[in-house]
Amino acid sequence: MYKTKQIYSDFVVKENLKLRLSNNGDYGYFLLTKIGLDTKEAMKILTEELRIKKISYAGLKDKYAVTTQYVSIYRPNLERINELELDGIKVVFLGYSDKPIFLGQLDSNSFKITVRNLDYEYKKISFFENYFDEQRFSKNNVSTGRYIVKKEYAEVMRLLGYKESGVNQLKKLDKNRLKFYVNSYQSYLWNSTVARVLSSSKDIFKLKYSLGEFTFLKNKERDFKVPILNFDTEFSNKIIKDAYENIMANENISRDSFLIR
């Protein structure tokens, strides 16, 4: 039986993000490499060591892995950062910007996955159903994002555990946190769309996850890309457009629903 994630270096993730950095600005940008820690654990360690309140990042990365991602710090103390010696954490300064990194900003992730104990030689594939998995869908993430998109703000506050309700109270919450909930909902819609498109193919198999089912092809077809749904999403593929529109109808939303101010 094949095995994965036997050691941290069996699962390597590198974040891809196009940056325009300069020699000055309020926010310092850094490349963070971590081993055996999830992103929130690494942020907690760094904020405590640097005695700062916040470090911004574009996405959450796995714990049982070697991961590299971009982070930003408001007016960083470079001397103190360069002196850091932490187990499982390395921080490299890249440059400055006038704006911080925000959740969902990354362009993509690159993966290097080692599979051990194979029982026969596998062929190289050019197509893979790259679904968003459970890490993106912690408790109530999708439901909270759905209510934000539908402008049902009282429900948002209820799910987040606040007694207050309404848009004015919502505006007091961290914007990056709210964006993450919307990103979770967008990821759920993406998963649903891919599963719907592939379900029309022959020779498929399905796996259950917390929010539904993943659909996989037994015989891989020509690769294609599915965009993340947003207010300005353009579709070049009619099949994907129709799948998204069916799902939007079921969710009672439209692309304009993602215009959130």
C-alpha cells in the first residue's frame, strides 16, 4: 500500500505570488519557510518573538510539510528579525511595499509530493483534479462566506458568536478574516462546479468529504482550467459556465453578489 507524508519533506509546498517591491514602504515583505507547523502556529510564534500584533499572509499552509509562503509586517525591525533563531521557522527579507499582503492574494501553489511504497510503476499524468480540501473548510467557514455574499449580516454575526448584528458591527471586524470566509465559499463553489462537470464523463469514481463529494476520472482527459467565481469572472468554456450558472441558481446568488463593499 502506498504511503504519503512519512516525513515532512515528502510534502513540499511553495506559494506563487507576483510582487512589486521597492526599497521603501510601510510594509516589509518576507519569505517564510516553516516545517512541522501550520500557518497560524507559525504566526503566533513570530508575533510573540518579535513583540508585534500582526503578520499578514495570503493563505494557510499545511502543518505536516515543508512550506514556503509570503508574509508582510508593518514597519518591521529588520535587525531583530535577522537575529531570529527558531526551530522550524526561517524568515528572509524581500523588500518593501505600501500595502500589506491579504488573504487570497496568492496566484497559485506549487507542490512536490513524494509517494512511497508503490506496488508498481505509475505513469506520469498531465491532468489532476486539484480540489480544495478540508483545510479550507473549517467549521462554519463556507456558511459564513455564503451569508456575507448574500448580505445576510445578522447570520454572519451569529455564526461568528457575536451578540451584535448588522452591517455596522460587521465593519468593525478584521477585513482579511471576512475575505477568508468569502474565499472559503468561492472554493466550495469551485469544487461543486468541477464535480458537476466531471460527473457527465464515463468511468468516474467519487469520494465523500465534509461538504459533498469529489468526482474523479478513471481515464484522464485533456487538461482544462476552472476559474474562481467572482463578480468579474469571464468564462471561455460554455460547459463550465453552464455548471456555474446551475450552481449559482441553486445557491440563489449571481456574480454581482460578490460585489461587497
